[in-house]
Amino acid sequence: MSLIEEALRILCHSGLISAYLISAKLGISVSEAESIIGALLAEGYLKARRIESCGSCPLKNICPYAGKAKPREIYYLTNRGREACRRIAELK
């Protein structure tokens, strides 16, 4: 399974994600996670939401970088992304 597929599986489970969480869950750098997110954005699986501070982020309670990193964006599934999640679930 590719890192992109693994990241999509994480998103299917959580619904929201950040580059920091993907990097922590997959054991890759934040810049690699951002590249994966870029690919998923380009394919229409994700939408971005700008976060101004860790305190305003809905992931603050589970993010391993909360308060330690400059907040950027969080990402959520689009309709196309949710459809991909349904196909992934059917493969199990």
C-alpha cells in the first residue's frame, strides 16, 4: 500500500487531519506529509481549512504537536474523498 493510500485510510477513519498528524501516524516528515496532502488535494479528495492557532483547532486534543508547531491548515474529506473511503471499506 502506498503512503497516499495509507494517509487516505487515516482520513477515512478520522474525518479531519493535519500534516503533523499524518507525519506522526506514518512515521514520515511533515514535508512528506504535506506532499501527500497536496496529491490528495489535487485529486479532489480533500479540502483545506486554515487554522489560526492550536487553541482553535478541532484536532488540538489529539495532535502530538499542539502548542509546539506553527498551526497551518487542517484537511477534511470532500464528497469524492468519502466515496473513496466507501470503496476502501468494501475491499476489507
